[in-house]
Amino acid sequence: MIGTPSYEKTEDGYATILQTNDIGPSLHTLLLLPYLVKTAEEHNTKPRIVIVSSYVHYWAMGDKGRTLTNQPNIIDAMSSVDYYFNKKLPVDQHYFDSKLLNVFFVRALQAPPREIPRYSRQRCEPGILLRGFRSDFKGIRALLDHLMERLLAMTTEEGGRQIVWAAVGGVEEEERLKGGYVSFGEVVEPSDFSISREGQELEEKYWTQQLDILKGVDPRVKQIVDQYLYVKGKVVHVYMCS
């Protein structure tokens, strides 16, 4: 889901863009872990999950990321009307932020002591694609987006190849791929903010608060986290494709 001029909130009380792009995929990923571990053990393979992030995470947060670090609850703060309609921020900024949260989730899922050695978490960037969901853009935004697509966009098939590569390629460098940020078939460094001290603090805070939410949504999450993320010697790999 991309940023929209209107403010939308889900029945659960979160900004729609955050629940769609971050909370929902994170819940899905955690619920898949037992099946991935079982597959790894039964078939002596290394299953992968690819989370589709975006290069726009390089434009996310900045100074306001430091402000969020001081908020009691990051997700609540990012779901607030005040944050969404901050006049200093373009409407697309909320989409950029949601893609940075994808980076945070995958990296936190991979970080010790939560590491699952044979399960790959990867963030993937499919690039700029020709996509139908931009058809409702109006005015100058529609014009600029049309020009961007004409100059830079790939077809859906070309973008899909990036995700397929993240899912099955790079076997010879799986250790680098594990928890890495992949762009056009290679592992690259994520944004400066994401690897800064402030970014890492925000990542850990986001991980903890998101887990609290997900445990409340589905009681299986706590059991899965305790069983598969905090015990050494696990048999599972998550990548991030952009």
C-alpha cells in the first residue's frame, strides 16, 4: 500500500498503511516459522522468506526518527492523526517509513539472540514497476509519476525476477544474504539512518512493541517466538528484497 492524502485507520486502531505494509506481513512471517523449520529438517534444505521492501526506505525517518525514539509507543505515534498530517512531511513519507519498518523487522528477526541459522530472512527491492495502483493519482503528482514510469520503470515481469532471485538465487553466498538487503541481485547496505545508533535503537523498540501487538492478535505468536527465536541451534533462513 502506498501513501494516500486521506487518513485511514483499521478496526484494530492502526494507520491502514502500517497494518497493511508492516503489522500484517510480520504476523504472517512469524506464523510461518514452524512450517519452515519442519521443511528444513525433513528435507535438509534452507527455506527462505522474502520481504519486499523498497529503495524509498533510504528517504525515511531522518530527524523525525529521533523524535519517534522518544515516543512511548512508536506504532501508536505513527498511526496518529498528528503524525499523518504533519505539514512538514509529504504524503509519500508514510510509505517511505513503512518500508523502513520492513527493514527493521527483518534485521531484528535475524539479530542475536533471535538468529535462526538455516532460515533466511531477506529484504528485496523489485525496483520501480508499472503498477495499476497509481491510476488514481491526480494533478501534478500524476504527471510526475507518469514521467518517472516512462523513464525508469520496469515491467512487472522484470520486477518479479528480482523477487524470484531473492527466493532461489545466490546459493553460493547465503550467509551474506541472510537478513540482508538485496537490490538487483546483490546485497547492498541499507539506509544510513537504519544503521545509525538512533536507527538501531528505534529498530529494537519497534521489534518489542510490534511483538506485543502480535501476541495480542494471535496467541500462537508467543509460543512461536519462545520456541523458534530464542533457542540456539535452530534450522531456519529470512531475506529482504528491494
